[in-house]
Amino acid sequence: MGRMRENPRYNVISMRVSDEEREHLENLVDQTHLSVSDIMREAMEYFSANYGKIELQRKAA
């Protein structure tokens, strides 16, 4: 039997990416030694923390 996790993750989210985006993501995996899931979690945290700045930049463009 597998070990019990403190914070098990049961939800799966999938998304479509272009070949270029996939290559970029694979390069990030190689550079950071993080999983795709960990990179996406960090990206969500960054986006959430910086949403106000990002939205201002979009409106200014």
C-alpha cells in the first residue's frame, strides 16, 4: 500500500498547448528540476499574487 499524503491531490486539470509552448515548458522542467505540475502551481501562485499589476499592464497596452 502507498504512503498516506498529508495533502492529497485528487483533481486533474488538462490544457492544450502549442508545440512551442510544450518545448518551453520542457525546457523549464530541465532547468528547474521541477515537475510540470509544480511549475504550473508556482505559475498560478505568481499570477494570483501579481494579478493587479498584470491587469494594469494589459489595460495600458
